[in-house]
Amino acid sequence: MKIVFMGTPEFAVPSLLKLNNDQEIEVEAVVTQPDRKSGRGQKVHYSDIKEKALENDLEVMQSKNVNQKEFLDKLAEIEPDFIVVVAFGQKLSPELLEIPKYGCINLHASLLPEYRGSSPIHKAIIDGKKVTGNTTMYMDEGWDDGDIIYQQEIEIAEDDTVGVLHDKLAKAGAELLIKTLKDIEAGQAPRIKQDDSKATFAYKIDKSLGEIDWEQSAQEIHNLIRGVNPWPGAYTFLNGERLKLWQSSVSKLENTDFEPGTIVKANIKDGILVQTGDGILAIEKLQLPGSKKIEAEDFLNGYQLSSEEKLGTN
């Protein structure tokens, strides 16, 4: 079968490689977002997908708007059986959706209709979910609202971060994608309409999401810390300095009378324990501006923290 692959970030890489290594599949072209410039020298950066495509001698196509007629004509000339979309980042027009023989197939990192949108992995962890998964679907004109083909469940461990769960989902999703395409071609794939009344959304996140509200419970804060690691990162303030928190756990200690955000204990034996709106949070890995991420024990060897000191005041 002939496919055009559309993707941009690291999440899409396992799917591209899996498809390219399959003997029954020909990746005719790889479509990704335009190169971007960043840093002081405005250095040009390729997307993760472009780098992998070039490494594998695949044709790369880029456009700020893949729905323009000139670009649509190029896609139509390929006459693909499928257009496969994994975290691409542009909305596809009805004209583009009609180009491939079997349709445009999307891999989405949630159990749709839950968590439609751009940040389903972050949201699943922040919400304290124990299970999430991948969905393959026929693409429609809306965001993640097409008919479901297959779904697979992935358990979320208590210490999973976004980075860890991202990799689990990306690897499993690549396998699901292969099965999906082959079953569609063989006429064996199901097609299940989504129940829009059950839809929830995971909108684009920014750095402000990482600020800790100590009025929340220890479990909610622990979930936030995991749910924004490695990006955008959770943070609070200590004596006016931004303090990033990278790893935590919920302590078994009972609530104290201290206000939320107050340090209950800070010593080598007990670690850094903070009162929250409900429960005690143990801070296990943290980082001050200009410093490296370090364990709480190492932090306490070089930085004096006292009990009853309060976090969160800028």
C-alpha cells in the first residue's frame, strides 16, 4: 500500500519508523511543519519527523498550509491509499481528506471521545487517571471527532511522568497503526461513531499551567508535577526565587495545623515535607534557577530550609 505520512514531533517518530520498515507499506512522502528558527543565532531547527525522514531517505514535503491548491495537487499526484496523520499540527480540509483511496487515518493519544485536542497525555496525568490509551480513527473536518477504528488501553503508573507515558503511548500506537491500515485494506476494520456528548478536551498548555497552588490536595499537586514533566515543568517560589519541582510523592503523614504551602519538615532524615490543602507532599527532586536538578537530600546539604517557612510567595 502507498501512504503519505503527516507528523511533526517526537511522538510521531515510532509510527513513521514502523510504517517505513513494513514490507507491505511504501511511504511515498513525509509531510511535516516548516522549519523553525530559535535561539540567539536564530538557528534553523528541523522537526523530529523531518530528521528521521531524511535519515531514512524519505521525501519530505513542508507547507505552512497543506490545504493550498498547489500542495493538494502534489498530494493527489501521489495517489496514496492512505494519508496517515500523527500529531501533525494542522487542520485538514475536506478536499485533502478526500485524496487518499481509503481515507485519512489519525493516531490520537487518548481513548476518544475523552481528551480531544493537543495535550491529552498531560491532561490524563494531571487528572489522576489510572488508564489512558490510543485511538485510531477516520479523520473528519473537526478536531479528533472522526469515527473510531481501534482503541488500546495503557495503564498509568503512580510515578509515570508525561515523558514516560508519552514514550509508552508512542511505541504502542505505532503497532496499533499498522494493524489499523492492514485491516482497513482487507475490509476487516470496524467503524464506530463517537458519542459527542461524552467528549472532553485537552487544550494547548503553556508554562503558567505549572504553577503550584498549595491549596490543592497533595495528590492533585503530585499529579500536576508528573503531568508537566518534562514540559513545561512545575514550579513554586522560595524567598522570591522560582523553585522547580520535578519529583514528589504523597506522604503518609497526617495533616498539620500549618497553612498550605508551609514546610513541615526539612532535614536529611525526613526530606522536604510540605503541607497542602489536604495531605502532606514530599518533594523528592527540585531545581533552583541556574542550578541542576538535584535530589532533596543533596539540596538540603547546600541550602538551609527551616520548618514553618512558606512556599508559593513570589
